[in-house]
Amino acid sequence: MSKEHNYNQHMDIKYQHHELIDIPKMIEDCSEKWYNQTLTKVNDSVVRLGIIEGDYHWHKHEGEDEFFYVVSGRLLIDLEDQTIELKPKQGTTISKGVMHRPRAIGKTVILMVEASSIDPIGTITQ
């Protein structure tokens, strides 16, 4: 795909075990439209913080499921045959191999839990 994506994605683990993770401070400090930071590792998975606004691209993750949880705002996850709407304190799991496109209506804060090996860009097919 020739279009470049303008996402600020940090896959490094920002916090080790037993460190305080101050999500409100991270939200306050963020001025970007699409920010993704790996917070911590839990066994073979990671917890990521997304501070997002606007559309991501259509993609899929061939070998990993992906869990989304909305902290604030509103997240739409388009699938090929439906759209899942998540409001604060709601979540869903997208199965591996399923094409999806997250979209944030206004500034939205989400937590994601996924395998540490996952590439958030995914496989782009559309």
C-alpha cells in the first residue's frame, strides 16, 4: 500500500512491573491525533494505551486476537459485515484473521490487550 500512515506508535514497554502507570497524566500530555504506547507486559501479552481521533486503516492480524476497552470517548470498530460501537467502560475482542478498522469519534482513550508480538499496523489488504 503506497499511502503512509501517520500514527505515533511506541512498541517499547514504558513501565516495568510495580511501577505506577499514570494514564490521566499521559492523556493530558498527549497532543497527537493517533498515539499508541505499550504500557506494560503481562506474561506473553501487552497492555497498550491508545489516545486516538479519526480513522485507522483496514487491516487484520493473522495469528493474534485483539481486545479493545474504551476508557473515554467513543470507538467504532468496522468489520466487513457490521460495526461495533463501544462507549466508556465497554470492550470487545476482535478475532485473529478478521478484517477491521477502528474509528474514533472525537478524542477517545482506549486500552488494548494483545500478544506482545502483534504489529498494530497489521496486514493491510484494502
